[in-house]
Amino acid sequence: MISPLKWIAGTMLCVASAFSPLAAFAQAATPVNPAVPDTRSEDDAFLLLRDAARKDDLEKVDFYASRLANYQVPSYVDYYRLKPRIRQLTEAQFRDYLARYKGSAIADRFRNDWLLELGRQRNWVIFDDQYPQFALDDDTQLKCYALMSRVAKGQKVADEARKLLVSPAGYGEACGSLITALAQSGQFDSNDLWAQLRLAGQSNATGPARRVALLLGASDAKVAQAIDLPALALAKGPGDSRADHEMYLVAVGRMARSTLRLGVVALQKNLSQLTAQEQAIGWSNVALQASYSLSPDAFDYWQKSAGAPLSQEQMQWKTRIALREGNWPLVKSTIETMPSPLRQDPAWVYWLARALQAETPGRPNAQADKLYRSINDQSNFYGLLANEELGNHLVLPPPGQAITPAEIAAMAANPGLQRALKFFNMRLRFEGTREWNWELRSMTDRQHLAAAEFARQNNVLDRMVNTSDRTRLEVDYTQRYPTPHDDVMHPATKSLGLDKAWVYGLIRQESRFIMDAQSHVGASGLMQVMPSTARYVAKKIGLTDFVTETLSDVRTNVMLGTNYLNMVLGGLDGSQVLASAAYNAGPGRLRTWRATMTRPLEGAVFAEIIPYTETRTYVKNVMSNATYYAALFEKSPQSLKARLGTVGPKNSAIAADLP
């Protein structure tokens, strides 16, 4: 194969030759007017440059970059030229790029890259100079490096580190090195390290667990076995040392994840060899896995875990299981032990208020009302529920002053939004979204509404929704909750007897109205229909000429998606909560979750105890979206609590073969 450098040297006079990778699109995209740049050909070269940079293919990077000397977004051409060389660049080269593109989104991304390299080199002098200039500050690795820099200066950062170090799977080199630095400086003691090891075990993070084990003087091979091969670790028993006991308890939790009964048996068999706290830790590990499967025994396991130091994940699941059991005192006490940032999450603010309210049934509770008022102005699931607890239903205010053409023109002239649109047109949603969101950072409510309207005019509806969602004082609900393709949606929902507000609420969550949206598992279109599901539904409704490629067609996508949703809803007692969960996680999982119920639950409680984080978030968002859509459509007060209703334990009648 001829290398790109040889092409440049030997074939500059015959770019359209059969050897050139640009030949195909160069011949197919000859401009009508030779004086007009061939932007399509340049866009193709840019896409190839981007791909080459991601693969660290320097020859191809230089080849394609040389074709883009006058490209519309030179900052990205230069970025992709430099990114694969990040470890060879001099300080002067970094500073030159940052100076040339100062204030841009991609410059901030480049500073992020540089800071990671500075942290890797432990070059704290330049790191400390550059880190305050990193505008987004959204990289956990950099936050760990920043704390490492402070540790190197003798500063105390242990409390900040404990708040940051909660997700071992994403630690990488930076956060792993921070833990080492904290241990070596004496800021983390053995209890901190054992807590990190248990956390790594919970999240199946073998690498971080091995690293922590070495800091503790324990066997990294044994901890790896406890996580990856728990049956072998349990067969050896708990051993004699604390290290052996801790690794045995990790293995108990890992075994309970795959087979709850075996995890319980292994713990019970050796309880007499464990201290009281170790027993509690063992039960907390079992309880977490029992909670994930919604086991009826999960509550008892949490009761046995009293006194165990709990991770944030364990605290939240202990609270969820207490909610399922209707044990409001335990809900209250567990939330009150959460660290402050977690306790301030709207979910736990709301449920703590409910627990306080349960202490004075039928009478006002000033503490609960104060908590409700702290979140009732939020437009999310728990904001709506808190507002109802204060006696209010959702009523949309009248629309404000319309956005003027001049305000929209100002957005159209914004260079960052122009770059974003170019990327969206090239189907580069990541780059487009980065550019778009970067420009929103300093905008007023009014400017956000103008930018959202500009997005609507350019049919970038996901950005319209996201941008309009950011306003606080001025709100345009037609931007936040748009109704595109109503000419298709209205007859489809009416013929099936489906609640159009709910279907739009689901689409808003599924695809944000991106017609060509494609999920990582292959779901397509507005309603994110899986090909296998589409084929099933097409067969059921007698659509004989269906082919998978037509899922990108609005009418086909909506027809198949609404029919499937109707099938799911019909087998789940007409519950929108259950049907939303089944649409996201699959009817099979929904059947399993519902089979664990021993009594009816209010819809909000069921939504909170859904085991999958994605589905739990999905159901809450769909149901709150539907409430807003209903308020728009019906122009009357709406109740989210009424829409959620009650979920019963009846076994699902949904068809067993429904995908």
C-alpha cells in the first residue's frame, strides 16, 4: 500500500489518479464554478482527517490536513493535526495554539489535553498556571491531578478527595495516583484504603482494587480473585488477617451479584470468624446485590448491616428498599446520614420531606414544607411532585414576549453557533453539541430563547429543547416541549387510543426529536425502535412490505413505535409507568421486577426503585414530560401524581414473546 507521504511527493500533479484516497470524491464533486471551493470534497477530507487523528495515524493526518489549508474551521484542522502528537509538543506549541484560538471551545478542549499531559509528567508549575484557565472543569482526571499538586505542596485535601473518589471504574492513572499520594503522605489511613477497596469490589473495578491492595500490603492477586473469581476466593474461607477478611467480604458481594443465595450461604457459614463490623459489612454487600434484584429479602439484609460504613450507592439503595417497605423512619434516618451533596439531590430532598410528613399524618409539617419549597420551582420529576405536596397542580403561565427577528439574527451571526450548525450538517453531533453548548455559557435567559428559536429554524430540535431548558425567569414551553410531525402523530395515537402527551413525552426522552438518531444498540428514529421489534410489530399488524431501512421514515417509525407501545401498555394494566419502563428495559425485565412486588406501590415509589439507573431516569423523565405536554394540549391544571397512579403486584399479562 502506498503511504500518504509518497502520494504527496509523487502524485501532486495527478490527485485524481487511482492511487489517491481523495480521487473518488474529488471526481464525484467537481464544482460547477471552478472559482467556488469544493466544500463537499473538503468536508470529506475533514472527516478522514478526524478519523486519522483518532487512530494516531500521523501520515494520513498530515496528508488530509494539507488539503484543508483554507477550511472553514481551521481550529479543528490544527487540533487534529496536533492531537496525535500531544506527547511530543513543546510548551511553546501548546501556548501558540491556545493564543491563536483563545476563547474557543476547541481551545478549551486542547487545554484539557495539555493539562492531562502535564499531570502525567507531574509538571505542577505549568499545571497550576493552566488549570484555573480550563473553563469547563469537567474532567475527573484533572480534578485528581489538581489535588495531587496540592498534596505535593503539603496541603490537606483528604476531605475533598473522599468526595471525589466515588467511582473507581473511572479513576484512570490520575485518581489512582492521587490515592497513592494521599496514602504516602498520611492523609488517607487504612480505613480510607479499605473503603476504596470495597468500593472497587462493588463496581467490579479490578485494576483499582489491585492498586489499593498493594498500598495496604495485601495480595493484589487475592483481591483480583475475590472480584473476578469469587467462588474460588470463598472456597478458601475468610483466613486470619484483616486483609483476608476484607477480601472475603468483597468475594461475598461479588458472589451475591451472580447468585444471591450462594453469597448469603458463604457469609452465614463463616459469621463466627468475623468481627461484628465485618459481619455488618458482609450483609451490606449482600443487601446491595439483593436490592439490585429487588429481592423480598433485601430489607432484612439491610437491617443486619447496621453499623457498616456504606458507600453512596449503598446508602441510596438502602433508602429505596425502605421506601418499598413503607418504612418512613428508616427512609428518614438513612437520608440524614448521606453526605451533604448527595442529600441535596432533589430525589432525596423530596423523600426526606415525605418521611417527615409521615411523622405528622393529616397535619401540616413545617420542616417538610420547607424542603418541598426548596425544590418546587424545578421543572423535573421531583420538582413537580414537591409542588403538588404544597397543594399546587401544574399550570403553564401565558407565553412571554415573542423573540424578535433581530434577536435571532444575532444568534445566526454567532461564529460558535455557525460552527455548530456546520458540524450538525456533517452529522458530527459531538462536535456540534460542544460548540453549541460552549456559546450558551454566558447567555441571558432572553438569549437562550433566541438561540433555541434559531435552532428550531434550522431543525436542530434537540438543541432547541436543551437550550430552552436552561432558562429560569423567561420560559417558552413550545420550545421545551415541541410537537413536530403532529400530522403523523395525531392520527396514529388517536386510532390506537393512546395518550398523545405521553407518546410525545416518551419521544422527547428517546431521541430529542432527532429523526436520524441511532443508539449504540441499533435503535432508530424518533421512537428509537429496534429492528427486531420493528419486524415483530410489522408482522403483527400485517405490514408485509416492511424493510429495516424504512425505520428512518417518520411515518413508518411512528406507526411501528406507537403500535408497539400500545401492545406493551395493553399488557400492563394501562399503567404508563410500567409501559415506559418496559419500553426502555424490555418487557421481560419488567415482568421480573413486577413479580417481586408483594403489595401495591405508588407510582413514584416504583419509579424510584427501578434497578437500572438508565431506566429509572428514563421513566421519571417520560412521566414528567407527559405532564407538561398534557398541560400544553389541554390548557388545564395537571397532576403528575395522578398520572403515576398506583402500580399493583399482579403478574404481567403482557405477551411472553413481546421483544
